[in-house]
Amino acid sequence: MLAAALAVGLAAAWFLNLAPPPVEAGAPAVGAVAHFTPIDPPRPAPDVAFEDGDGRRLTLAEFRGRVVLLNFWATWCGPCVVEMPSLDRLQARLGGADFTVVALAQDRDGAAVVVPFYERLGLAGLGVYLDPRGQVARVFGVQGLPTTLVLDRQGRAVGALEGPAEWDSPEAVALIERVMGKKSPVIGAQASVASQPGTDN
């Protein structure tokens, strides 16, 4: 038990103690993703288990080979509710063999509340992923919702954003496609590590 708690604590420290690196010229840090913070060098994401909507156990290792947008959210989080349709549109636009959105719900009642929420908002493209005990969020050291990380094809975190964003905006799509190696970066401003207004803690 002590060893497991220590492992979780060390993993949380991995995320919380990241020093924000300077953003190089040309980094896609404008508009809807202006507060996206690059992680340089990229760091391996902790491989902790969560569930899909059918109760199957998954880990992030199963998504290796694809760029992953890992989003921590909950149905009771107002900014998350606003953000979710843009994640659904992003998945519809880019989702496939090279990219996927893993929107990881933090609701304690799991699929019982998440599935009706998807139906109510018409979220047809997103998969249902559940972290009802908050285990994955704790390992990543998530302090507020929504929080989003971008993982590269090797399963390494290359950047993070605390607070909501329009994830299907041109700037966000350019950021994702840059990680995918499909598009030149957007010329942008210095990123900030400050949490966005409206973040639920």
C-alpha cells in the first residue's frame, strides 16, 4: 500500500513540478491555445488504468502510435460542458489511425451519468472513458478541470493546458497536426502557465 501511494505521489510530482520552458519561435501558442505549455523534453506519461463505457480496462499504452489529446473533465464542470462539443468536432475531423481524443470523465457515477450526457449533447464522435475514482487524475497531478495534455505517438506528454479551449479552432488543429508531423507550426506568442479563467478546482 505504501509503495503504491509513493508511486502515485512521485507521478503527481512529475506533472506538478514541471518548469515551463521558453516557447521557441513558431510554436503554436496563439488564439484558443495561447496558454498551451510545451513540455520540453517530452516526458513519458504514467501508464495507469481506466475504463471505457463497456467497463473494459484500458491504459494509455494501448493508444501508442497515435497522437492523443488526453482531456480530464466532468459533467458537473461548467467549463468542461462548454468545451466538450469542440472535442467532439476535433475527433470527427482528425480522429483515426493517427490521432484520437481520450476525454476521461471524473464523474463518480461513471457511465450512468456520462452516457446520458453524451446523448443529451449529441457527442457522437467521442469514446466514453471513465476515471470514477480519480486515479488517473491523481497520478497526473491534475488540480482543476478541464485539464488537457497532448501525448505524442510514443506516449510522451509534449504539452499541457489548464482550462477550457476551442479544440477545433484553427490554432488548436494546427497544434495537433504539428505533433502529428503533418503541418507547419502557427507563428505565435509566448505561452503562459497560468490557469485559464473559468477553471473548476
